[in-house]
Amino acid sequence: MNKYTIIASAVAIALGVTGCSETKTPEQYISSAKQLLADEQIDTAVIELKNAVLQTPRNPEIRTLLGAAYIEQAHYLAAEKEIEKAIELGATENLSDELSFVKLKLAKFDEVFSLLDNSPGASDEEYLLLLVYAGVASIQSAEIAQGQDYFSQAISLNEGAIYGQLAKAYLAQTKSDYEKALGIVEEVLASSTENDEALLLKGNLLYGLEQYQNAANIFEQYVKNKPRAVYVKYFQINSLLKANNYEEAEKHVDWLLSKLKDAPLAHQYKAQIEYQKGNYAEAKLSGEKAAQAGSQFLLAKMVAGLSAYQLKDIEQAYAHLRPLEQHISNNHSVKRVLAVVKLELGYTDEAVATLSELSGDGAEDFLQIASSELIASGNVPSALSILEKAEALAPKNASIKARKGLLLIKEGDDNGIAALEGALELDDSLENVETALALEYLAQDKDEKTKEIADRRIASEYSKVAGLLLQGIYYSKQKMHDQAKEVFEQIILLDSENVAALYNLAVYAAKNKQIDKAVEYLQIALTNYPNHKNALTLFVNLHDENQVIEKAIDKLESLVKDHNYPSYTTLALSTAYKSNGDVEKAIKLLEEQISVQNKVVPMYFILLGDCYMELAKISEARFKYQQGLSIYNNDYVLMLREIGTYELEKKYQKAADKTANALTYFSESVRLRILQAHTEFLAKNYDKAKEYLIELNKDKIKHHFVSSLNGYYAFNAKNYDTATEYYYEAYKSSPSRRNTLSLARALNGQGKQMEAAELLETYLSENKDNAIKVLLAELYGRFDTNMAIEVYRALVDEVPNNAVILNNLAWQLYLNKQYQEALKYAEKAIEINPHDKRLDDTYNKIKSNL
């Protein structure tokens, strides 16, 4: 049978069925529907009533019954339409309570209130329902007092009725008396087992009592009774999530998404579930889908942001979490995550603002950690601000006071001593803090206080070595070097591997030119402490200065192998290779360690880039600096190195952009501010450069770049005296080619050609530069033809086939009336470049005088 036959048969069957069916009267449909509703066959009843509407669309009784059936299905939009139509058609019964219920379910709260206000003919039973619905609408509108008033009126009207009892339960719920409310609802359900609204209230009360699994079970029962009540499905899922029953919750979420693939709340729940499972990519995706629906889905944005953070997508984490900041409390863990994100992105001012607001358990410890991040980024003032906040939260915390004191001391703030003393008053066992305090006493010339601490420690058997070490440093400060050496040697007798004593003895030996002895001490120190930076630096420098770098390399190679390539030892070995001219070997070692170690210090990338720079491989060097910045995005030195590579390649706009980016991390850096004006100038962004220069001048910043820029703007304004002053300042600080040329031009502008020529002569005495030599010859040509001829002759010797130089020499000879020789050079210039008309002019002028 072909498809046309099948279709024809289907149509025939359909027509046949229609033709043979028995037609019911409206009364029969009504009777049938009422029986079906009584038997809870709601879907079939709806079909019957729809058929009845087709026959008699203006029958209010049918519309009323259909509205009631839709209410049972939780199909509230359809119910609203049918009930309103029934009222319009003149329904004999009062349908205000049914309509109010539907409006409540559709969150049309103003209309719920309007129905209450406009129902003077309602019976007590109907008015009771209207009061309860208005009360619920008020609560859902956050009008608690109004809702309580409506519930009280309902109770006064008929406390014993089912909805009078529910009003009492709702009233108790508004006062957070969930136990009382639950008891009332249980009584209602015992006498009215099929009261779905009481069942729904019970679920909400159990949720309020944090009985989340029980609440979920009740919501599930409600959904079974009313399958179309999808909104209650959300209550069920939320309760399951609160009960940590993620597996069950996921089943219901997946069901929801199969029916409503774009439902934002379902995606939010899915995001929560995936996050708990550790599936951060999926959690982020679901969270973002939900968040697209509007700002009300804060939890979705939160999950998306936290997931992005777990995925190390810091920019996305910031984008999602930053808008939430005003909505979350100061003790919320997400606020701490946001603070970390801001720090990692270098948004220091924002991070400090967030950190300063934190509170709650453990906030002081978190702030201490955050202060370390700020210190690492070079933002000491903000770190101190955060530590003061931590100290305010925990004034008896010795660790916080100690950290603050150490930081103040590092910044040269005398208040650091008071902070350390305060820390020791709280906990006198902090030996490192006491040592730092003793050293700071020395720095502030309070040497006797250091001696007191040293003597006290020496008297204790447990801290004798530490005391002797302080004593040795004290003697060094007093220039009692023999006593200091004696103390350090005494320490070695007590602790043969004490790296501080060994290092100090090595320093003394090096000063006394006892190189072998110094190296011996350093070798012992490095054997036990191969990562001691100062010892490594001294070790390499001693060998380099004495031209025995190979010996240092042998020792360092042994150390890195024996100690599995400790970071600073590897750096020292790489530096030694580089000093020995074996740059390729240094590169190989550094590349290998970067590839095998989980995380290396920034100096690896700096040194590696510098090695490539030594080989004039600028792009490779930049790649290494950028590789370091991908890990340490706010490393100051790496940023400067990257900017330098762009400037060397004359990619000035890129250098300017990178400088601007670096300033977002280090806004107070004078060096970067100068570099910003300099790179914008090189990029020919003259207005920007001038704007930055004005700010530098206001702050009285002195630097040859600043002087050079000031000179440029003065020169352009033909203020040659001022330009010369600025260019001379720049030249004194940095006698570079650029500064030499600029100063010469300014001097020429002043009419000081002789001084300008002397300046260029000085530069040329140390640098071979034919372009400068041409300028010198042109300058001499203005006041001393013989000198101009001499310089041009020298240029012709070096560049014999340059037509312009030959022509200029011919012209200077012509001016000096040396016509025959002038003609020779003019002819040679034309021979090299016969198409340049300017050369013909020179030739013709000379020829006319022969």
C-alpha cells in the first residue's frame, strides 16, 4: 500500500468515526463532567467540557466547571480565562473566591486585593477564602503586617473553619513560629486529607524548620496530586539540594530540563549540582545559562563565578562575582574568593576595599594571607591597611602584630618596633620576632637593646646559638671585627652547619682577600643550604672576579644534581654559565627546569629572557618574559623586560600599551610613569606624552627621559635656551645618540654652532656613526668650510659611492673656490646617480666658474 492510500484510509477512518459517534447535549456533557470530576478523572472531564464549549460557547455553567477542572490540573492561566468568561456570561454563583485563588497562583496580587475589596455580596465562607488569599498575596509581596491583618480578620470571621485554621497557620508562619503552624496544618490535613493548599503549606513549614528531606517528600506528594504544578517541582528540588541529596535532585532537574530546556531556575539548580560533583566546566555553563535570564539569578552567577575560579579562569570569575558584591554579606565566603580574584588580577584598590569589609570567623587569618599577596605585588600601604583591619578583628593575635611590625620595619617606619614589642608581650616564644626586633634595634642604633636580647639568649641553653649570632652581628656593627669573627667561629664549634655563621665568616675572609678560605666556608654552607641566595651570589662573584668561574660551575653542577635542582642553586649555575660565555648552556638548563618543575620563581624567566637578549634574539626573549607573566601576572621586573623588548624592536605603540597595563598594577611606580610618557612620545602620541609629562613635572620627577621630553616641547616652541638646558640635563645623565643629537640641534638653534660641532666631535671620538658625521659636516658648512671639507673627505673614504656625500663635498670645495677638484666630485656623483636633478645644479654651478 503506498503512502497516498494510507493517508486516504486514515482520513476515511477519521470521517467515519466522526460520523458514527453519538452527539451529546450540553446537559449530558455537564453531567458527565461532574461525575468525572468527582471521580478525579480530571483530564477526561476537561475533554468533555471543551466539547460542550464547542456546542454552547456562551454557557456560563460549562465555563465555570471548565475553570474548576483547570484549577485541579494547576493550569491556572486557562482557569483564569474560563472563570472570567463565566462571570462575563452572567454566572449565577459567586466566583470571586475561585478567581482570587487563580490570581494568587499567577502572582497577580493587586487583582487579589481588588477582588477582596469589591466583593460586598460574598458569603462569610467566600469572604473567608478571599481574606486568606489576600493574606498570602501580602506575604508574597513582602507586606507582612498587611498579611497578618488579613489572617487575623479571617480567624475572627470563622476560626473553626478549615481556612480559618489555615489562616492561623499562616499567621504563625509570619512570626517564624513554624512548629505551631505545622501542628495546625497537621490537624487540618487529618480532617481534610485532600486539601492541597494545606499540603503545600506543610512542605514550606518543614523547609522553614530545616527538615529539608521531609519537605521534599511533601512537595513530591503535592506534584503527584497536581502534575502540572511545575513550580512546586522547583520547591522539591531546592529542598533536596538543601538536604544534600544531589543525586535525587539531579533526576528531577534533568526531567525539568527535558521539558523546559531554557528554564533558568532549572539551570541554576543544575549548576549547583555539577559544582558539588566537581564538574566545574558544566557548572559554569549551566550557571551562565541561568544568569542570562536576569539579575535575580544571583546564585547562578555565584556558581558560575566560583566554577570559573576553580577552572583558573580568573577574568570570568571576576566578571560573574563582581556584580554580586553588594548583595553578599561581609562574612560570606564568596566575598573572600572575590578579594583573592581581585588580587590575582591586580585590581589592588578594589581588592583592598573588599578585604577591609570582611568579617566573621577566620577573617583575620584570611586577611593575613591577603596581606602577603599585597606585599608580593609591591603594594605595601594596602598590605598595612589590611593588617590593621585584621588587628582590629583580633587585637590579641601576636602573629598579626608581628607581621605588621616586620612590614613596618621593612618600610623604615619606627612604629615597627612597637608592634614587634607588642607581639612579644602577647607571646614571648616568638624567637624569629625577637630576632627581627634585635636587628631593628641595631638599625636604629639602639645597640645596647640588641645586646640585652643576645645576652638573654646566650644564657639559655636552648637559644645560645641564636644569641651568639646576634652577638656576632652586634660586634660587626661596632666594628669589633676580631670579636665578631671569634663569635662566629664559636658558633661553628657548636653548630658546624650554621649557615649564617659560615656566610659571615666567608664575607670576612673575602674582605681580607682570603679567597680560598671564603670559598671553603661557602662550600660548606651551600652543601647544607644549597638555596642560600646571598651565599650563592658571593660564591659566583668570587670565582668570576678571580677568573676561575669554571671552579664555581663544577661545584654548582654537583650541588644541583645532589639536591635535585633547588631553584636558586640552578639560577646561580645558569648565571655562572652566562658569565662564562656559555649562554646556550644556561638557556638549556633553565628551559629544562621550567618544563619539569611545577612552578619556578620569576627570576627563571627573567634570566632566561636575558640570555636570549644576549644572543640578540629579541622575540624569543619577549616570549620568555611573557611566559613568566602568564604565571606571575604582576611581576614588576618581567613587565619592564617585556616593555624593553618592544622598544628595542621600535614597536613603540605596543610598548606604550604594555606600560599602561603595568601601571594598573603599580600605579605609584615613578619609573613606570616616566616610561609611560617616554613610550607615548616614541609612539608619536604627543598630546598624551605631554599630559603625562606635566604630571611628572608637577611631582618634580628628575630623569633623563623627562628632561629630554621637556627639551623636545621647548625646542618645538623655538624656545632654544630652555630646550638646551633640558637637553643638557638629559645628556649629562645619559650621553646617548638621541640626547647628543637633540642637544646639538638645540645649541644650533641658539646660534652656538661651534659648541654643537664640538659635542658631535666628542660623540664621534667614541662611536663610529656616519649619520652623525654627515650632520657634523653640514654644521661645519655653516661657519667653517675647511672643517666641512675635511669631514666630507673622511666620509668619502668610508662611503666612496654615496652620491649625496660626493655632491656635498663638491659644493663645499666650490664655496672654497677649489673648482677643479669640486668638478671631479660632482661628476662622480652624477655618474652614480644620473637622475637626481639636484646634482646637475651643483655640476652646472661649478662648470660656470671654470
